[in-house]
Amino acid sequence: MSSRERILGRVRRALADVPAADRPYEEAVPRNYLREHGDRTAEQTVELLAENLADYRAIVHRADGEELPLLVMRLLAARGSEEVLVPPGLPPEWMSAADPVRIHDRAVSTPQRLDRVGSVVTGCAVAIAETGTIVLDGSPDQGRRRISLIPDHHICVVRVPDQVVASVPQALERLDPTRPLTWISGPSATSDIELDRVEGVHGPRTLEVVLLG
């Protein structure tokens, strides 16, 4: 008998005297939670997103289409990045003023090679105001998951208000669950048993979010 069979046997014996449910699990669990907390305008929802992003130690910028290329150039220059990872479908105008060498993610690129790249610039799939969360789904303007996790500096552009929703339920309605979803709430951080915070363990130490209006 394998360990799996032994464990399942114990579960079956423990449930032997439990009456069968009249309704399936999907129906038995109430799902009457709120889809949104409060009544906000689109502008107020964007402001809440900016506030919660900053609360998670992300650096928030605002720009319009004309200002964005110069802003990206300044952020990369301030970081001192000589190379920047660029997803295949990133709008070319976003990087039109930037000087760093553009590195494209390829299947042959090793993690060690990508680790030498200073920054990455991506779009996003959706941003959630109530939780200060940005979701990437691997679309062409975001690239594969690893390019947003290996470099130490991530610039993420959020189109507002179109890509901003108030709540997680609203975000889930927009997302395809079969895609590789990456949920980002601030820079990568973790704490040890003594609650010493360490940033950059699971992803970028620095997250800069540009709200593109």
C-alpha cells in the first residue's frame, strides 16, 4: 500500500458516518460577497489605486502619452540601467526616448543572462484599486513571467482608467484563468521568523508604476 492510499483510506474512514450533502459544494457555499466596497467614480478608483500602491512601497508616477517616453527615459537613467528587458509587444513609443540597450526575452536566454539586465518595462492586464495589485497575464506587452521576476527594477505601465477596477471579483471577470497570471502588490518582500523584512527575494526590489492617462 502506498502512502497516498494509506492517507486516502484514513480520510474515507473519518468521513464514513458523515451524511452525504444534498447540494454540491459549488451551490452550498454562499457567494454573496460584495463585488465592490463603496461607490466611487472612475477618478476616485484610480486615486485609491495610487494610494494603495504607494502604501505597498511602489513608486507611483503619472503621465500622458506624450510624457511617457521621457518619463521612462528618466526612470531608467536614474536607475543607471545599461540594459532593459522589453516584451515583444511593448508599444515602441514607450521606449522611443530611452538609451539603454534593449534585450528581448528568448527561449535560449538563461536566468543568469537575464539577471544581468538592470530593468524591465511592461504593461499590465488589470490593476485592482482596493488591494493595490497589478496583474500580468503574459500578453505580448507583458512577456513571459520570468522577465518581470528576475530584474531588480520593474517599470509597469497601467492605462487609466481602462485597466483599473475596484475589486478582486471585478478583476477576475476580466482575466483568463488559463493564462499565467502574476499578481503583484508592491515590490517583492518577505520576512523571516524575527520579522526582518527583506526585499528582492521573489522579484524586483523596486516597482515603479506609471498611471498612463
